[in-house]
Amino acid sequence: MDRKAENQTLSFDKTALRNKYADISHLRGKRDMFARRFANHINLLLESKKPRKVFSNKGLLDPRRVYRHSFDDNIFSRTTKVNSSDTTIVFLLDGSGSMGGEVFDKLSRIEVCTVIASAFAKAVKMTVNSEIKVEVFLKSASGHSHKGTTGTDNGAFINLTRIFTNDKNATDFDSILETDTHMPYYLDGKPSGSYTAELAVLPAFLYWAKKNIKTKNMVLLNITDGEAYAVLNDYTIGDAENRTLRMKYLRNLNHLNMMIGGRYSEAGLRNIYGDSIMCVNDSSFHAELFKKLSSILETAL
């Protein structure tokens, strides 16, 4: 779709989100390392949930335990039930310009985001053949705040772009790694930078989820540097508005906010995002992340 305003051309195309010229070989190595670590965690969880024979006072009579009847009623056996997957893991990645800053291991914040999402999706493929559903979205907000500049009558806008799904057993995990901090359009043929939409995308996401997510459970993993700033129809969305959005839309939704090299103190982050936060400042996050997700994954597996 092309629109012209003030001699500018706006062409919506999500390929603008990708850096076609980036060398992602180092990201593949990081991704594969974390995929193996995530897979190890998933396999340990699978091992703990294997069907096991337990003994009780009802079930199928176990002939080998009949002799215990005079002093033990647990002479019957049954097999523990194994839950099938009924969970979708959704990644919301912050695509704002500040996510381009380097944090650790020579990775930028957006690269840490994409490595985590790509590694998790690949680990799910390796261990349970994508039985757990994974969706990855990028959040962005137009940096053109004046009406008409981007060809819209209502000024700036926020955007939520789906960049990966394993719903059709997809294996293109590298495409996630190519994601850059841009809007999903070309302005005069060039990519356009992004502010951070943060939780302002939740109304649109939940509307989409209601129609498209078929599993019983859903967990939202929001990965960001914690700073919120966007303009929507000349209305500014900052930290206070972000807090209000969190209280309205995340109150009854399983979620975790991962802060990648955030600019705020943990106390300040909790005031905005609540207690469901995890601050990441080095590459040893995988164990803590999986620990926080384990209770939800127990339902998924």
C-alpha cells in the first residue's frame, strides 16, 4: 500500500524490519548455544513428567504386592497421567531505537531479544517437535509525530508485527535473528526508526490472540529495556501510561517482563511493570529464565 503526503511515500512492508546486510553468523552461534541450554531444561522437565507407576489403595491389583495386604493397603497400581501441550508462548520484542545499544557479549539489546526468541523456538523444535506453540512479535512506534508526515490523517501510530510462528512447524529460526529496530514500512524507499510502543500494543495483541490462539493457556514474555515512549494520535504514552496498561491488561495474564540492560532501578521497574520482572545484565540468564517459566511449562508439557 502506498500513500503520499507532503511529498513523501509510505510503503508498508515488514521486510523493512530486517537488516539484509547484517552478518548474523555470530548470532547463530549464540542462538545455538542457548538453544542447547533451553533444550536441556526442557528435557529435564520432560523426564520429571514421564509416566510412572504409583501404588495406592485403589486401581489395578498388583499381584506382586498382595502379600503386603495385612499391613499395607497400597497393593493397587496406576500410571500417572501425562498432560499434553496446551500452551502458547508469546514473545513481545521491543523494536525501539534504544534497543540497538550494546549490552554484553558484544550483543545489542535487540540481538539479545532475537537470540532468546530464536533459541527458545529452536529448543521447542528439538525437544517436543514444536508441540508447544511459539509466536514472536516486534513492537514499534512511528518516530514521525506530525500529522500527515507519514501519510495518515491521525498522525503517529504504534505497530505490532508478527515475525515468526511455529504453528506450521516452521524452522526458519534465522529470520528472527535478522530483526532490526525499524518500523514495518519504507519512507521514501528507506527504513524508518522506531520509538518504543511497549504495552500500548496490548489491546491490539489481545484482540488478535482471541481470534488466533487456540491453546487453553498463554504466557506472554515481554523483552525490553523498560523505557516507554510513543505518540498515538498526538497522545503521548510514557511510563505512567505503561503502568496503567499493565494493570488493565496483564492483571489476569501469565506474563514475565525481561529487562535487557534496563536504564531504571529495579524498584523503578517494579513500579511500572509490577513484580513479574527479570533483569538481565549478562549471559547467564537462561537458568533463571527457565526457572521462572517452569511452572507454566509444566502445564505445557
